[in-house]
Amino acid sequence: MSTVSVVIPCYKYGHFLADCVKSVLDEQEGVDVRVLIIDDASPDDSAEVARALAAADPRIEVRVHETNKGHIATYNEGLLEWADGDYVALLSADDRLVPGALVRAAALLDAHPEAGFAYGRPLRFRHGGPLPAARTRSTGSVVYPGRWWLDRRFREGTGCITSPEVVVRTSLQRKVGGYDPQLPHAGDIEMWMRLAAHADVGYIRGADQAFYRVHGDNMSTTDFGGQLDDLRQRLVAFDSVLAKCGGLLPGSDRLALSARTRLARYALRRAYRAYDRGRTAVVPVDELVEFAAECLPGDYTKLAEYRALLRRRRIGARTMPYLQPLVLSAVADRGREWLWWRSWKRRGI
């Protein structure tokens, strides 16, 4: 039977702990699971809740920090210092696993030693709302060549993983290392890409793998300043992967150009969409353009998105929302949004 070490970092989330731990220990029959709860000096009763859970189940260990170390150091403590199972998963205290998620992931990794980690579809649910109905029967799995999967991340300029739906081969986690302290907001995508530079990537089809809670504490990219920060963090993440793993990746210059071009387009698109929506007073348009210039010095002005922005600037911020239905790029943009969403839903990668 495969063994899985599950690290549950907690900061002021003691009221979620019981449900989180239950989803790991009571709903994953078929794997040998151990849990480490790390309380990062929470000012509430999280540590007491964690100790009470551990007193009731010998499979649970608890560590309590005397001073707050931050989420990156806390993650790495569990992943690199404590985990000793065949596989390891990191699960925030406010999230939950879908029943059978660890069994499905372990089965894929058992069958495919070339795969370094496995993931599936996460289900997002809003804090305070009910859990969505989850699919628990897999329709199969696929193993993507790691470099192909990594190339796709660079071409798309974004990740496709939230975090709780991932199970990693522990030996590979130790080889590659943990989260980068220099990337507090993009450490996830950077680490998945580092893993993919060393191994293939498994994807579980049909079944959902985790419940990801959406609330104010993890929605920093919904405000416009947060979206710009997100783009900056992604750029640093892609650059970091190439700096650490460039020797393993033929064509690293091409990968860098792919990611920078995509990120520049994201930034310019957000800038010109501010004109379409009458949001130029709150969207940092000039800073988005500056970011695009940082990504592609000199070449950002050749992008179609930049030309779309220039057209809107000529029309003017006050007039553009009324003329949006008549501007071809605005109509095409809405069509691309719909097609992208449909494609992402079908592929799940």
C-alpha cells in the first residue's frame, strides 16, 4: 500500500481544521496516510484545535511555531523536513480533498514511475457556501511528457493548478527543493514547472481531486493592482525556472520569449479592456503598458493588443464604452474569451 504524507499549514484557520483533516484521514481508503499540521503562530485557538485532533488520532502530528515564519518557510518545513511517505501533498487548512483523491493520485504514480506528480480538477467553492457535488469516479488518466507540459505553461503564460489537487513523488520533491522564498505569490507555478523539468506530469481524468475555498484571503488578484502584481510575479517565476533549470531545457531562449510575449499581451489586453468597460480611472493602464515594455523592450508596440490600445486612446475613455459594439477588436475579444473558457473546461490542463 502506498504511503502519503499530507502537510497542512495553518494560520488562523483552526475552525476549518476538523473538516480538512477528516477529508484526508476518513475519506481516502486504500492508502496509508499521515498528517502534519503546522500552526504558524496563529493568534487564535488554531494550535489548541490541532492538538485536540492529534490527541484523538495517532496518524496526526502537530508542530506549533513560537513566532510566525510565513507560509513559504512553513510549507518547506513540512515538504522537505518531515514528509517521508512515497508521495506528499500540501493542503491548506481551509481546503479539502475529494473522497478518493489520494487513492487515484497514488495509483497513477504507482503505475507510472516516470511521472513526478499527479493532479486533477479542483472544485472552487465560495466561503460560506455549500460544497459543490464532486465526481469521484475517474475515467482514466494521462501522463504528459514533462517538457511538453512545461512548454505549454510558457506558451500560455500561466499555470493550470491551484495547489490542493496535487500529489508529488516525495523523492522528486526533495531533489528539486521546495517553494522559493523569493516568490511569495507565484511559488506554486514556479515549483510545478521545476518538477516538470525533471519528470513527466500525470493528470487524472473524470474525477475531481480537491475543494478549493475562495474567500477574501485568497482573492488578491481580483483587484486591478493585484492583477498587475500577479503578472509581475509570473514573470519572475518563469525567469526563475529558466535560471534554475535552463540546462535541462533545450530552447530556453524560445521559452523565455513565449512567456514574455504572452504576459505582455495579457497586460496590454487588460489595459485596452479598461477603455471598453469605462474603468480607466481604476485600472493602472500606464503601469500595465510599462510592464509590457519590460517584458518585450521595443517589440511590445508590434503586438495587436498594443494597436488595439492605441485605437481606444484615440477614441477616448469617455466615448469608448458606447462604441465598444462597433469596434471589431472588442467584439473579437469577447469571442476569444468564450472560446478560451470552453477549451480550458474541456482540456483541464
